Amino acid sequence: MEINVLAGSIQAVEDEMIVVNLFEGVDTPGGATAAVDQALGGVIGDAVASGDFKGKKGEVIVFYAHGALPARRVLVVGLGPQDKFGLNAVREAAAAAAKRPGRWAWVVQQHRPWRRRGRTDA
């Protein structure tokens, strides 16, 4: 397995699979996930609306791009509740994605330090 972490536009990544994320309880994808959802014709939002994907920590769902994106597949990883999000949630999301076979890329659009016990962890 080869993992690439890139900075840039996720819709332009040419790879076997790209990874985006979603917090639990979010009704409409935002950021990079929204951009990918739009490119795929709203399938991520449809999965959320139907209850097929809830964004629970470690939950994953795969979509095939069918030429809508340069990447062949899109993996959406649940991050759990936003108010409990931290460095461990990032590790768990990465681990959930890493369990999927093959080569994939995770695109980071912006750096956000996580607050934990009064200090910033990066």
C-alpha cells in the first residue's frame, strides 16, 4: 500500500482512491467533501440523507467516480462528533482509511491545530 498526503485541490488528484471525511450529524457535506460530492453528482449527500452514512467515527463508504474525477474511487471516512474531534480522531480516521486496499491519497486543504488540555497539538 502506498499513501500520499498532498496539499491542493482534491478534485485534481489522479490516483486509485482519494479520501474525504464527514463529521457525525452533518446533513450537508462541506469543504473538500462538498467539492467531491458535487463532482460525483451528490452521491455523498444522498448517502447521508438516506441514513446509509452517518459520519460515525471510523465508518467508511466507497463511491466509484466513473470518470467524474481523475481518481477512480472516493472513500468517505466518518470523524465522529465534531465536539469530540481531536488528534485521536485523526489517527482513527487514517487507520480506517488505511484498512482499504490499494493506493490512495488524502488531500489536506488547510491546517487546523487541535486544542487539547489547553495546548495546541499538531
